[in-house]
Amino acid sequence: MSTFALTTLFVVPVGSTIPSSGSKSTQDLTAGEVGFFSNTYAAVDATDIADSPYFYVAQGRANTYLQGSKRSDKIKGCPTAGASCNSNVTEWYKVSGCATAANQITDITDFKVQCGEILTVTLRAFSNYINTLYFNGFTRSVTVQAPCCECGGDVCTDVDTNALINSIIAAFNRKAPGNNPDNISFSSFFTFENVGGTILRIHGKPLTQYGQPCDIAAFPFEYDRMYFNSFVYEGPATTADFIVADACNIVATSSIIQNSTYPSGLSTEWKQAEINYYSYQAGYLKSLYRMGGYNENFESYVTDGAVYDSYTIRFNEYDKAAYQWGDYIHMDNIVIIAVPNEDSSAGLSTAVSAVLVAALGTVVDNNVCITTTTTTTAP
């Protein structure tokens, strides 16, 4: 959905501090320094920000020719839930930075296979780049035969599941057919393990880093993740597998025990955001040209390799009289503050959070970093 918001981005430099109450005015900010200021343009912090009728977020510039500090519009919060504060804030939230993306993990269990039966396992993987190569995802199948029963065994109960899983894994780990060394095998995207002789566990691999264009106008940062579907069904693979494998006679249960996620807060992400939101951050020379030398106003405060938490505040005009009736959608404001997290700059994200919570009330974190702990039991 499109947003009709005027967005201003503030990237807090690694190693900086937030000005304490009364320590300086907006005009005293050094290049890159971010602070919170009252209606009198005096610095405020968690101790007194709620006492101001409204506050600004401001950042010092390196290039001050014909312009002062970069500044947000007026923000009026309401730190006490349920209180009537006449706040103009409609939404505010935090997104914690997570440098490492989680990969999908799927368990296949409860094999309903009789001795000697043929079954097929189909995997269908998707990502932005995979989908440029394959229709309906990267889809491959392997077909194996369940082990035969020993003499006198019960074909309904005595199938060797451990041996069956091992044979499936062996089929997965074979190289792609053909002599072309560029043929893609399952091992390009997956790893497989036998857990306890009863579970076939499939891990999606992290996507490899792709080349970045040098042109800053080319949107070099792109979200991507790999996820996959898995189907186990009776009989050999058919020519319909790439379309309708999930409609066949399913003979095992596939359960996703961990979904794949995007990394968040990476320095490359915020470098892209600086480009995307640049036109609202300068007093003049707003166009972003392909050669940086033509736009000396562009300032980047992202540190390569740092991970950033972000705080987003959406708010309306402080002065309701500024709204005029008309056949159009009102434009509100968004302020985004990207702050190096605790691993990148000790205490800085906590300091920013404390000031904003004092002004706006409790914040909701819209991102939880996933950590994966796996235990493998040898069959």
C-alpha cells in the first residue's frame, strides 16, 4: 500500500551520544549529531521531554551553506496510556536489528510406507534470484524404493524408516544429471540430516552474496530469502510434479519448524534508505545525481558492518488549522531514527529508546531475532 507521508530519516553515527537536557540548541549540533529538542529549540532528554508541548528530532549537518540543522516537524506525544494529551502521533514502533537471517528448517516424519514401495520426495525452492531462473521455483524430485521386509515380516509395520531416510538423503546428495558443471544440485540450496532414524530434517542454506552495482541510483540493496515447499508422495515422479505435486497421494508429514527470515538493520539497508529518502533531507540541491560530486549536499552517516535498530514515528500536523478541506488525501509525516544497536555502539539504542518512551509511551518491538539451536541424534 502506498503511503502519503513526508519521510525524514536520521541515521545516528556510531560512537555518538544524545545531548543531555539544556546542553545545547539545534544550532550547536556537530555534523551527524542527533538530539531531541523542545519548542524553544533547547535539548531535552528522558527527564523533561514530556514537559514540552511538542518536540523536534534534529541532526547537525556537515554542509551548512544556506541551511541549519536538519529537523523534523513538531511531534506531540502522550507518554501515559489512556490519558487525553491531544497527541498528533498515530503510530510508533521499533524494529530491532538482526544481522543474521534464519534459514528454513523442515521436518518430514510419519512415513506411511510399506516395504518395497516406491515413493518420491519433491522440493520446490523460491527466492528473488531463484525465481528468475526457474518457473514456479527450483523444483526437483528424487524417487527411492522403501527397503524390503525380512522373511515373514509385516509389510504394514516393519518398514525400516531409518534405512528409508538414509536412502532419500543419498539420493538428494547425488550430483545433478548431465555433464554441464553448472547444473544445480539439491546441495546448492539444502542440507539434509537423519534425526534419530525417524525424522528427515531439511535445512535451507543461506543465500550467497550477489554482486553490487557501483551506481548509487541503481537500488543495490535488495531483500531476499529462500523458502521451500516439500512433498512426499507415493509412486514415481511425473511430468506434473512442477505444478501439482502437492495434490498427489501424500505418504509423510512435512512440518516447517523454522521459517526463513530477512536480515534487518544491516548497514547496506540503511545506505539504501539514505538514498531513498534523501530528497526530503536537504534545503537545496535535492536531486540525487548518479555522480556524487554533482551533489555535495549528500551526507551519509552509516558505518559499514554496523547493525541498526530503527524507531519509526508517524504523526499528523501539530496545528490542526494547517489542514484545509479538499478533494485529496492529507499528507502526514514519518520520522525514522536508525540507531546503532548495542553490539555496534554500547548503550546508544537504549538511550534513544529511553527518550522516546518518556515522550510517546511504551514502544512495541516489531522484530524478534531468531536464534537456531539444533540437536542431532545419530541414527
